[in-house]
Amino acid sequence: MKKLIVVRHGKSSWKNPDLADHDRPLKKRGYNDAQLVIKAFKTYFQQPVKMLSSSAKRALTTAEMFKEGLEVSDDYFEVNADLYTFDVSELLEVIKSQSDEDDKLMVFGHNPAMTQLVNFLGDENIDNLPTTGLVVIDFEVDHWKNINNGKTLVTLFPKMFK
């Protein structure tokens, strides 16, 4: 069995229009929403999990908050520049290339790729994976390269807790 946990980065700030997209930080709402989702996710969460984050500041900050809140060790945390993508095919390629030693994978990235991914792999349609939205999908396979037709187990969106 493989379990994929998909998290879209928190709400980002557009305060400085001259900042490159990759360097945009979270805004206050992004921090607050992450705390709400982390608290709710603790009910479902079990170690170990390999965390992979986009290198973009907003995604990496979100991932680091989850890492700390879920008490995941540095050994299970990795920044992958290839996750700074908006293309679902590129996102899926990174996921399918992961080591089969890791049965649970938590990926932090960007829309529209994240919404397209959960709809392609899961069995529930999600119109839009909101910022800091989290989706858990289970697969009855032994290899990441074979993930397909998964079962959507959990959807947690910040608005559920406000």
C-alpha cells in the first residue's frame, strides 16, 4: 500500500509586485490556515512519512510548518526543485520516481497541478484544491511508479475549521 498526502502551499502575499514568483512569502492567513489544517490532520497522521517540498518560498514555509507541527525529523524532509511546477505531468513524474521504501509521501506544491493531480489519482472530484488544502489518497500498489485509481480518504480545507 502507498499513501499520498497532497498539500497546496498556504496563501501567499502579493504585497511586493517586484518579487519573483518563486520568492513570494506566505501572508498571515497562510500561517493561520496551516495551523488549522495541521491540528485537524494530527487525528489521521502516522509516522513515518517522507515530506517533499517545492523550493518556492511559500511552499517551503508551509512544508516546514507541517514538519514541525507533525514532528517529522529532518531525515524525512527534502526540498525538490522539480516540484516548483504548475504541470501535473511533471508533478506526477516526481512522485512516481520516489523510493518504494517510503510507503507514505507528503508533497507540497502548486496549483493548477495539485488540483489536477488529486482529481487524476483520487476517486473524488475536487473543483479547486484551496491554499493549504490537504488530500490523502491510498493506493493498493507496492511501487510508486504504479500509482493510479486511488481512493480519496481525507480532504481537509481551512474553511472547514473557521
